[in-house]
Amino acid sequence: DTEVTQTPKHLVMGMTNKKSLKCEQHMGHRAMYWYKQKAKKPPELMFVYSYEKLSINESVPSRFSPECPNSSLLNLHLHALQPEDSALYLCASSQTPEREQETQYFGPGTRLLVL
Amino acid sequence: AQSVTQLGSHVSVSEGALVLLRCNYSSSVPPYLFWYVQYPNQGLQLLLKYTSAATLVKGINGFEAEFKKSETSFHLTKPSAHMSDAAEYFCAVRLQRGYNKLIFGAGTRLAVHP
């Protein structure tokens, strides 16, 4: 099973709201990723967790706060977002973070609309 | 710095025709290259990847890609297009050892018409 699940599928929030995106995998993968994908654009890496520790933050604004409570779960906490943050947020995982040929498996994404 | 360039943001083919999606890479070291497909309103699915084991890589759904070092290319092909192949296709390169990051090309939207 190579499934990464994400909830919710869709999210509409106001600029003053606090919400969270959830990502889960049960493949025993030790690397998990958050990507942001604007319409008609490729995914852009936001964060990488390796062995449940944040290893890469691609200069993402602090209104996005990632969390990795355990090896299967990845959250993205959202607070005081801007309309330009509206996008598809993709989670991915890979078996290990070290091997370059590792496949990243993507979830279906959460489509976020900020009003 | 490593990067990929996808030539052609839109490609249109007839059902049954050859599919050719172009990807050129830039890398000072042997690259790890990937092709992903994204159907509307879905996440990305791996089609195939090049890991230096073989230059001709076969993937899912009848797709294959050939790594050509002399041309710095990794073009994706399928002999006969099916309507269900209509999607967005992304070529990606894995950054050098120690930096766990995929760099995606801009994407190519494939349309298949009857």
C-alpha cells in the first residue's frame, strides 16, 4: 500500500481563522514533506521532516507552522493566512530522506481557499 | 545548480498517436530524474524514475523514458495515446546528495482528442 491520505479535501477559511491540515501515511516512511501548488504551476517544497525532525524550511512565512507528532502523521497549522496563500497543499512521504533515488509518494492534496 | 526544463507547456495528440513530452536537465553530477503525472484535482503519481541502473526506463500505463547524457534529456514517450492520458506531466530532478528536495519542471499539459 503506497497511500498518503490528507484531510480535509477542501478548506475555506477567513484571514483571522486558525485551521490545520492533516497528512497520514502507514508505510513506515521516515521522511515527510509539505508542498504548495498554485494553479497551473509545479509544486514548491515548503518543509521536510526527517525522522520526525524538521530538516528543511524553505523560508516559509511563520503563518504556516508544521508539526510532526509521530512518524505517521504530519500537520500543517495555518493562522492569519492571506488570500495569496490559496492553493493546493500536497503532502508526500518517502522511505528515507538520505537516498537520492527514493520515490516521494504524494497524497491527493487539500485545496485551500482563503477569503 | 540542478534544474529541469520542460519544452512545451501544452501538447495535443490524437488518440492512438505517439506521445512525446520533453524534459532536459542541468546537473553537474549524475542526476536522479523522475516523471510524475497529475490528473485534475488530484495529487501526483510517479510514472517512472531514472536511477542510473538503465538508460531506458519503463513505467506505468505504458510510458517509458530514455536517459541521454549526451543530450541531457529524459523525454517521456508512449507509443499510443489514450483518452485517459490527458493530464499534467511533471519532470523532476532530485538535488544533490544531502539536500532532500525535488525540483520540478513547469509541467506539460497533455490533451488527447478523438
